[in-house]
Amino acid sequence: MNKQLMKHLDPMWTEDMLIYGFRYCLGRLSYSVAVCIDYLTPLVPYMHVESLKLISREISEYRHFKEDDFTTKDWFKFKEFVDKEIERRNAS
């Protein structure tokens, strides 16, 4: 996201909207999953650790993944990325 734009947005409101978008896409079986993950990935280092833990937990607890669903591997790859960021911060 454009850094000039980011500095004018309320960080908590913006992060809440990212979570809402994530939750919407978690239940989808379409290209929106890839768009959501592509959008969120570069923002992960700037998100609060509580938000990252929530994302990780919600991916883990989501019960409607199917083995042959093309989005399942994308979500778990994203979860792994989020978990590594959480670990990196805990190690600091």
C-alpha cells in the first residue's frame, strides 16, 4: 500500500478492515483468495501481533477446507508466513 496513503489512515481502523477482508475471503473458492493473500502479505510486518495471531488461529480453526480445493494450500502457505512473523517478533 502507498506509504503516503497509509500515514493518513487510522491504523486501527485500517487493520480492522484488513481482518474483515481476510474473513470474507477465507470462505471463498475463487480468485479473491489469491488477491487477498497478495494484498495482505506485504502488510504482515506492519500488523499488530494480536491481529496476526487471530489470522493464524482462524485459518487453523476453519472447518470447511477441502483437500482438493485450490485455495487450501494458499491459505496454509499464508498461515506459515504469518506464523514465522509471529515467531520473529517473539524472538526479539
